[in-house]
Amino acid sequence: RMVDRDEAMPMEEEEEEDEEDDEETEGGDAPATRESAAGYADREKMLRTALVAVSKRSSNSFNCWFHLGLMYFRTQMYTKAKDSFQCALQALAMQAHRQPGGTGTNTARFLSLQAQATSLVAQCSIYELTAPGVIPSEDHNPQMIQEQFINATKLDNRQPDVWNNIGLLHMSLDKFEGARQILKPILNNFPQYNDAMSNLGLTHLCNDELSEAAKNLQTVILRDPNHLEALNNYGVLLLRNQSYDNAAIFFEKAIDLDPSSYLWSNLACAYSGAGRLSDAARAFRHARELDDSNTQATCNLAHHISAMICTEADPEARAKKLEQAEHMYSSVLCDQASSTHAWAGLASIFHTLTDLSDDDSKRQEYKDLALEAFAHAVESDPNDPVVWTQLGLLSTSEGDYTKAHVCFSTALKHSQTILAVWSNLALALQLAEQPVEALQVYKNALASFTQSHQLVNNLGNLHRQMGNLDQAMAAYTRAVDMKADYALAHNNMALVHILRAEFDAAAECLEKALVLDPGLDCAKSNVIKLAELRKRSDGSAAAEGDSSMRTSAIQTPSLIPLTPGAGRAAVSA
């Protein structure tokens, strides 16, 4: 999320009324820390109301209009912020007209303030497009916005903030290399300018250059532990590395500084990845309460609710959760009919209903609805890898592994940084009985995701299917070393022991799996089959039992679910 750090402070006015206005503004604009979100919002609302009242009483007060613009900017009311900054420019022009031929110092200060306000007007034009329902106008033309920034640099070329905003313009157009060409010279001249360093890190993050991004963001956080955007962006980077617990720490720190809706949404994603499902649900709901226009938070909450369905044994509870999630996705589509994530989420709901339905006609109906929703999602954004991955999952569940292979390969063309794409592509090849190709995909994926216990577990499944029992056991052991409470790996270790006729060891592994996850269906099934195997004494019966157990192993490869829009990056201004 693009956030203004509000560092620029205008000069004091000469009129007595304006000086009093400055004192009120400066006292109320200090960041509140460790407050409740409601208290923080109330405080900002009171200050904004006071500034509106003062602006009506002193319409020519530059300081009043400038601070009011900053208040609107902080609350993402960009159109009102732009209007306030334009009023500030008019007030400044009137002051210059009243004081012609001032000293060189006063002239420089006037030009500096004019440059700041001009830059912020242009900045608001960029951010207006992020508001729901905004129709682009001539004011949003990138060339016009760039001209405004350039005019600001002509007024005062010594302000790194203005050049930083030109870098933000390039970033808003996905021209990250161009942004870097602007941000690097800023840091050459102002090496301690943290906002430019943070944005430079974000350009690396958007280009999947995670090590470079980490260096930039860590540098900013070491210099300024309260730098909001660096904290958030570093949390997003940790999410990308699946370091969910550490990501939550940085999001929690950022929320202490500014409890905004998008930060709560990012924190919820971290909680969800760390397995703290109740905390994640509360955080998602909190994000929606703070800003009901935050459609990404609504989509993520809906996805979180639908992902918890597998933990529900009660059919009525499952149906209620599915209905909740479907309603949330539908509410987003009522406001944004082209929301790719909402269409993809709605398709995943129909996909789940397809799997749960016992009636053939209902199954076909849900499948058709899922395909229709996926078609809308692809039409909204044909380059979204999440959509292609979800469509691949639907094809996999239907047994159409060739189509699943095409979908996952398409997703991989658009992004090679999503773990689920790699894992599910390998699994589709494995189920299509192409083990050599699947093995190569696992190797390529593990080169990037070295600490993924899901990938290592599924690699073990492939080795077991190929008869490489030693390699399979090594993979499962490695997966357990990565995540000690990974029940599925313990279940799969039991299958290797059974193939080796090591029934006691198999029983211990299955017992461990059910202690970690009492609802793991494949482990329950394998416990029953193991008991039947142990009753048989002759070798032919044991061989028949091995075959039965091998069939149950089809349940063990784990389809890694996706969370659309898991983390939302922030930009310093």
C-alpha cells in the first residue's frame, strides 16, 4: 500500500491565527503507538474535523490546508487530499502576492513549500486510481503527473522527496528498472534517506530479487526500527520465504505504529501460514471492520474460511462456512465485477462443493459453475498465476492430468515464485505416470524452495511410487526435521515401513500421525489396513496387503492450497 510518511513540515505563518493553527496541528500529527485501532481512528477523525473548521475560518492559511491534506492522505482519501493541497498552493500564492520582493531566504522557503505541495498534488493523482470506483481522467495521465513532478524539481531541486515521488510514479507503472535509475542517484547524494532505500528494496522485491530486497529493507530497519513501510515490506518478503512466524512479528510492530486495514490483512496472512487459524480469522475480520472497501481483506477472509472446511467433521458446519465464503466473494463482485481474486475464490467454492456432493447431477452443476467462474477470472486477468493454479487443481480432482499439466505450466510461465505451482505441476505429472518429468520438476522447485516440507514430502511419495524406498524414507525424515508436527510425513513413513514388512515401526508412525492430526483420514484408513495385514501370516497374503496399502497411498500427496493476494506491499513516499 502506498503510504505517505508526512515528513515535510511547512513554515510557520506570520499571522497570529495561523500560528495557533500550527500548534494544534503539530501536536495532533504525532504518530500514536500501541493504541487500539478504534482509538487511533477517533483521534485522527477529531484532528481532521478541527482542521476543517479552521480552514473555514482561515481560508488563506497555508499550514491549515497543507496539514489537512496530509490528514486526508493518511486515511487514503486522495481526492480530498489533492483538493486540500491545491488550496494550500492558492494560499501560498496569495501570501507571495501580499509580500512581493521578499528576502532571498523567504523566497527560497516559499519555493520549497510550493515544490512540496506541487509534488503531493501529483502524488495524489497516482493514488486516486487505487480507490474503488474511480474513473481515470486527464489528471491521471502519467505524462501530466510526471510534468508536475518535474515542475516541482525546478522550483526546488534540493528535495529528495520530490525525486523519490518520481520513482514512485515509475513503480506505479510497473517500470521498476526506471524507478531504480532514479532512486540510486538519490541515495548517492542522500545516503541516509530511508524512504528511497526502502523503495529501492521494494523494486527488488517486485522483481523477485529477494536477497537484494532483504539487504535494502534490513538497512532501513536497522537505522529506523519504526519505519512503517520497511517493516511491512520486510514482512511481505518473509511471507514469500514462508517464514510466517517471523513475518507476523514485523507486521505486529507495524500495526503498533499504524493499525491500518492492509497491515491487519497482511498479519492475518502470516497467522494463517503459521497455522494460527483463529488469530488469522480475527485479524481478517478486524481488517474488514477498519475498511470495508478493502476487497483484498474480504477475499482473503473468505479464502481462509473455505480453507478451514477440511477441519470440520460436521456437514452442517461445512455448509455454513461455504455459504459464508460464497457470500463474501459475491459481495466483492457486486462492487468490482472484474475482481480476479473474487472470481477465482468463487470458483474454488464451487470446486469444493463438487468434491463434497454425492449426487451426480449436483456434481455436474457445481463443476459447470466452477468452470464458468474460472472463465470470468481468466478473462479479468489472463496473466494471474493463481487463477491457472486453481483451474489446474480442479482438473486434477477430475482426473484430467493432461489439462492440469497445461494449467500449471501456464501458471509457471507467469510466476516461478509460487510454491503451489511447482508442487502441483510435479504432482500432476506423477499422477499421469510421468515420474522422470515429475522428479525433474521437484529438483527445480527445491532449488528455490529449499525449506519446503511439502515439496520434500511429495518428493518422497514419488520415490516410493518408483520403488526407491531408501530415498523415500530419507525425504520423509527430512520433511519431519523441517516440521516436526507434520502428520502427513509420519503417515507416509509408515507406508515405507509396511512395504518393508516393519509393522511395529509402521504402527508407531501412524500413532504419531494421529496424535498430531486426529482428523487425518489417510492415517485412520492405514491403521485399519495395518491391523488386517498383521493378522495374515503367509507371504502371499502380505503381498496382497502391500498392494492394498499402496492404493491408499494415493491420498498422501498434498495439494498445496493458494492464498490469493497473500501479502500487500507498501511503498514509502
